[in-house]
Amino acid sequence: MARPAPKYDVFLNHRGPDTKKGFVIPLEQQLREEGISAFLDRHDIQPGDNLIENIKLSIKSADLHIAIFSRNYAHSTYCLEELDQMYQMSQKSQLIPVFYDVKPEHVRRPLQQGGPFEEAFKKHEKREDSENVQRWVRALQNVAEIKGFDRSEYSDDYQFRKQIVLEVMRIKFQRMQSFVVPAMLGTYTWVQHYQLPKQGEGFVSFAADCTNDVHVAISPEPRVMHLMEPMYDIVIGGWSNTRSAIRRRIHGPLVCEVPVGLIKTEHDSVCYLWVSIDSKTNLIQVGYGKEPDLSSVFCIYKDTDFIHRARYISFSSWDVPVTYSAVSVASLPSGEDSIEHMFQHMMEITITKEPSDLRFTVPPKLGAYNWARPFQLPEPGRGFLSFGAQCFSDVHIAISSKPDRETDPMYEIVVGGWSNTKSIIRRRAKGPDLWFADVGLIEPQNAVNYLWVCIDKQTEVIMVGHGKEPDLSSVFCIYKDTDFIREARYVSFSSFDVPVTYSAISVASLKSSTSEVTDLSAVPSSSANLPKHSCQVM
């Protein structure tokens, strides 16, 4: 009887003649020196073992898979079968692609004429079942989309292997550092807590394994806070995983709410999240992933009464236990990696129409729009609009796909509604609120408030901010609509129960390469456990 296959930390998938002697064996040795067990067929397959079955069991039991792509990799149907099995398991076991002497685009396009895999697949198409060939191609294409390691970016093999080993160690360490919070109904014990590098500034990233209700507190002190004491209480995937929200005290009123829940990517068995606070911009941001990135933000709130002493972090739950792991705190990214830098590139605009001298007053219209003279964005679904609004409350903006009427759907944005207590975004006139925050007009009563609105079909994002020009510190809404209204172009203004005088209306086009600089379409789209037609708010 063959012995049972032992469990390994890492499975090394590779083409032996290409990489075993010069790269894979030294990599396996470096991993073992760090206490990481790695499967390698040269000494992990014994006489009498069923080779194929043993490899399958080793892949299934490994916590992490490394696929090492080389020029002759695709000639091996064994390598391709292993790769397909590893990818199918990537929801439970992390997969790291290593591009040794090929580029990611070669793996992404295995049938490309003149590419290193072309000859191998011509042979496979003649000899192998067509369904198997298609399955292998899909596996290569899917794995090529996972962030990995490219040999061409390193000076020598040793440094290349060292970085791979460090990443494996990081993943293994993070998985070891986990704790379970039982159903706590949103209360925090502070027995285990973390600390940002500075008061009012920094981010925490973590993984959460649960069905709903991730609760994160960022407080001025590491203790149980009274109900009226200020602190940030962030709920992600609350209300049966249909909404996320921000409060300024525990169990207090919501100051920002979005119809977004927990979403696990196809490669992760847990949901990776981050929360940042920044006293310089007064912004609290929440996003998917392992570090702050404008492409992953789904909730942003500008707190005009920012809690500058907020620093200590704790975790809780609601009605189900939550397993937290991979908790890390750090300073906010700076320079070219900062969200501010990404925003500046994303919002490069070209003025196509200077501010109009037109000044007009809309009497109380209860949200009805006059389409006699609509304004027009430079192109459907993309553009920047700025204007002044003199009023006490209720600035109403409609962006429709028709020049002469409201459409369903269309974007309706209300700033300073409900007696200047909150702002909202809808997908049709007077429809349900898909985003809200307790942010209103900020100038003194009946002074001119300057506002701007930007929509971009390339990134599927609507943004709203205070001021005449785009600036991250002025943003109070970044909203990602996964069912973006691509023909939205024509703009009209309205009011509710008080007159609004509009002026200084200007339109601008967005930089054409916006999506290349910051691809906000990379944010995970709606999942099965979110309401149908829900939109993601950034």
C-alpha cells in the first residue's frame, strides 16, 4: 500500500528540464531553511508511490501554490494539469505566479503567434482532447492575471528567490496570526487592540472570514467608550451583508451609508479590507484589498469635525462570529503611491467651456427639472461640471441621457437636502437613495457654494466635491456604479422648497488616459449576496 501523501506548506509547479536544477532546487532549499516545507518530486516521491495521485493530493493539501513559468513550460501536459488544479483551488489556497524567462503577457496569451507557448499548443491541438486544451489555456490566462514575480525585474536569481521566500513567509505568518471574535452585537472589549503610527493618521489592513458584519473601531483611547464619546465605528457588510456604514460613536446614527457588503475575490477565501483616516484631508476611507488604493475604495466620508485623536483600533462583530487575521497598521502611502497622487492624475481636466456669465434662479420646484436649456458634457458618460449655488439648502443636479427630459435611469444628485443635513445620489428622479452622507453646503447661509461633479464611464465613477476645481480634500462622494449610465450627458438644475441661484457654470473634458492611470474598474463588482442592481460606492 502506498504511503499517504504528507501535507506541505508550498507546492512547486515547474517544468523540470527548464528550471529544476538551477532555480527550483535552490528555491526549495531556501524555503526549507526558513522552516517552510515545499513539495518537490525529486525527493518527495518514493518508489511504489502513485505519481499522479500523490501529486494531486499534495496540491490539495498545500496551503500555497507557486507556478514557475518557463519557455518550455507549456510542452508539459503534467504542468498544465497541475496548474489547472491549483487554479481551481485558488479560493482556498493562495497561488503565486513566477515568470522565470517568460513575461506575464506570454502566459496571458499562450496561443500568440511567435510566442514561447505557440509551438506547444499546436502539438496539443493535434494530440489532446480539445476540451483539455481549452481548459489549459483558460488556466494560463487566469493565473497570468494574478500579481506575481517577474525575473526580469531582479538583478540575479538569488535576489529573485529571496523575494519569493519573503512573500511566502509573510503569507504564512499572517495566516498564523488570527483570532475569532464571537457574536458581540457591535460591542468592543479592547482586550486586543492595535495602534496607528500617529494620532488621526494611518491605515489598518486585515482579513475577515465571515458571512456579514465586520466591525472596526478607531478611538482616541483603547477602552470601552461611552455612548456619547466620539470615535469612528465602521460597519462593513452589515444588515445581512447588504450595507456598509460609518458612525461617529458606537451604535450612534449613521453619518455615511453605502449599499455594499463583503466580497471575496475568486482567489481568496477571506475578504481583505483596509480602513484609513487622515486628519489632513478629514477623510475616512474604506476599501477592498491589502493597502490603500483609489481603485479599491468603496466608502469615503469627509468629517468636518474630524476626531484628530483617533488612533486605537479594535474589532467586533454582530450576530455571527468573525475570524480576523493578517492585521497590519501603517502610515499612509506617500509620494507616487499616495491616494492624493492617484487622484491628481485621474482628475486631469481640459476646460472645454469657460465659466458662463449666465446666472439664473430656480424657484422652489420640489425636485422638478426644466429641460428647456440643458447643459452638455463634452461626451456621453464622461465629463466634469463646476458651478456656484446660492441658497440655504437643496442643490439638485440631474444628468440624463436625453437633452429634453428626465430618463429612467439617470443620475440625480442632491447636495444639502433635508434642511442642509445630508447629500444623496440616486439613479432616477426621486428614486431610492443609493448613497448618502451627512454632508451639506458648507458656506454661510445664502452665500455662494461652489461645487463640482464628475462622471466617468471608463472608471464607472461619479464624484462630487466642494470648490471650483477637483481636489481630494474637497471630495465628499466617490461613487462606483457597476451598472453605469454610459449615455448620461445632459445636465439640468433644480431646487426643493427654497429658491437656488446658479452661476459660474463650467464644463470640462477628462484626460483620455484616465483609466490607464487608475483603473477603478478593478474594484470587485456586485456579488450574489448583494441586492440586484445595487451600486458600489467608493
